[in-house]
Amino acid sequence: MKKNLLIIAVLMAGSVAFSQSKIITVTNTLPVKREFETIELTKKSIGFSSQIRLEDYGVKDVETNTFLTTQTVDNDGDGKADVLLFQPQIKASSQKDFEIAPFVPSEDKKINCFSRFVPERTDDYAWENDKVAFRTYGPVAQKMVEDNIPGGTLTSGIDAWLKKVDYPIIDKWYAKTVSGAGSYHKDTGEGLDNFHVGDSRGVGGIAVKAAGEYYFSKNFISWKTITNGPIRTSFVLTYADWDAKGNKITESKIISLDYGSHLSKFEINITGTKEIAAGLTLHDKKGTTETNIKEGWLSYWEPIDDSEIGLGLVAPKNTLLSFDNHITDKKDLSNLYGIVAVKKNKAIYYAGFGWKTQGYFTTKKLWENYLSSFAEKINNPLVVKIKQ
């Protein structure tokens, strides 16, 4: 009898733990509407006990009594979700209540933000959301170049794929190219890859300056996908140790891309330097650079085939120390560098692009306004408070 009572007590305790819910208030302190900004909630920030599974919870709009799109992420790889993600819409200078409540997610949840290793195209790593797509290159592609085998790529720069549709295209574009049915270098209605990287930094690759010269790593040597989902894709790339004029540099990076954003977030883990240079390629130097160190952004607007493209870099407040519009006659080595501070062996910045053909940024000014607004928002994040 006592044993049965004990079982019932345990079941009741589990039921209570599962049925917990919390009301949170999200406040927008800026006089502009906020959307496509991701809020991260942990069990600790919500006030949940360690026994609770974030996977069992969703975020409900209290006013409409409807659940928002959410995503849970296991950042440390222990098989348990560490954060619960959602993207609220908050009117200018206002606040809104949400309930963290028990929820059974749909099994057919749409994957808007996606990344993967691509062994069928040598060994790229590619990522995308509903607005933009990128890729970079692995050790097999590097060795092919070093062994004079055609088809290799040697660069740690970041390539841009110019998509003009809001659905995933990575698998589709690779499939048609690898099979010979088509090529992602030709636009058949969804966009194309006509962006040249070469030895440049592309869209956000890093360098370290020493004795007046820029040094950078070769291709990544390992990768790990952290998450894919409706709100975020994130992954880790690791690089072999490299030399910057006698300084040993160790480098790995966590790259993430959230729904609705034109900029990937780069969290660089690095030793051997107190600052990094995050670069935007200047290609053939026919574009226009704009910089705003006070707000924390750099821009390069240039022609590309029959259109135009804006490249951008944004860093959190007081971390973009300066810039260098580095011009050289050496092929692919002209870059607009943002000098970003390294604190406790970490540097953070955002980099991406806006393609005129896509329709969001039809002028250089609109692109720069986006970067300015993006910088203001990351420096004034939505405020989340738990109602006790």
C-alpha cells in the first residue's frame, strides 16, 4: 500500500511540474515596431525547475490565446533543450504579455532556417533562411587546390547565394548542379550564385593584422550542426591553427542565422590576438563604402551583373573599434575591414547582404537604413520580465 502511495505521489509531482506555466511581459523600448527578433528563454530565466523539459512548452499570445511558432535548441549537445526561441511582434514603445504553457509541437513544423554539410559538392557547409543563403569551404576542397586537382577551393571567406524566394533552395540547387541537370550559377527564377569570393573575406570572413599585413586561416577542418528549424539554424566550424607574423592563432566560430534576418551572427572564439578584422570583399572596387563607427556598422554597395548588392557588417555597441578600407592590386585581397574587439577570447558581429533584385533594398540608402536599424535593435534588445 505504501509503495502504491509513493508511486501516486511521484506521478502527481511530475504532473504538477509538467503543468507549470508562466506569464512573461515583453517590452519594446524603441519608437519603432519590432519583428524578426529572436527571444531566447532558458529554464532559469523562466523560473522552471531543472526537471522540466523545455521541449514540452510553447509560447502563447495572451491577447489572442494562440501559440506562436517556437523552436527549442540543444546548444551543449546533451540531448536536452537549453533554450526556447520565439519571435514576437511588438508595437512601437509598447509591451505585450505571453504565456509559457504546456504545448505539443506539430511533427511537420516548417524548417525555414537550414544548414548542412555538403559532401556531394566536395565539402561545403551551406546555410540559409527565408531571405539569404551562404556557404564556406572544407578541407577536401583545400587539399584539391594544394594537390593541383581541378575543382577545389582554398579560402575561409564566406560566399553569398543570391536567392529571391522565401523557401529553402540549398538542397535543390546542389542537386541540379551535381546531377548535371542545371547549375546554381544560372538564374532560373529562384536566384543564383554569381558572387565571387576567391581569397577575399567574402561576407564576414576574418583576418588578423600584424606588421601592416593581413593574415587569415585556410578552410575549416571540422563542423557540427547545432540546430535547424523555423526560427534559427546554427553550427560550429573549427579551423587549423594558423600564423599571423609569428603569432599563433586558434579559431573556431559559431554561426547562426535567424528567420527574417539578412545578417548571419558570427561568434568568433579566438586566441593570439586582441582584435580581429571582419571583412567585406570589395571585388573590382567599383562600389561605394559607407561607415558609421558610432552606430557600429559598415556597408559596401556595388554593381553585380545587371543588378546591385549591399554587403554589411554590424557589431554590438563599442566593439567596432575602427575600419580599414584596404585597397590593393593583389587579386581578391581588397576588403573593407571592420576592426572588432576581442574580449575574453571572443568577438561577435553580424554580416550579410541585400540583393536589389530581391526587392527589399532597391537603393543604397535603404540598405544603410537597415544596417542602422539592425544596430539600434541589437543594442536595445526586447526586455523580458517574468510575472511572479
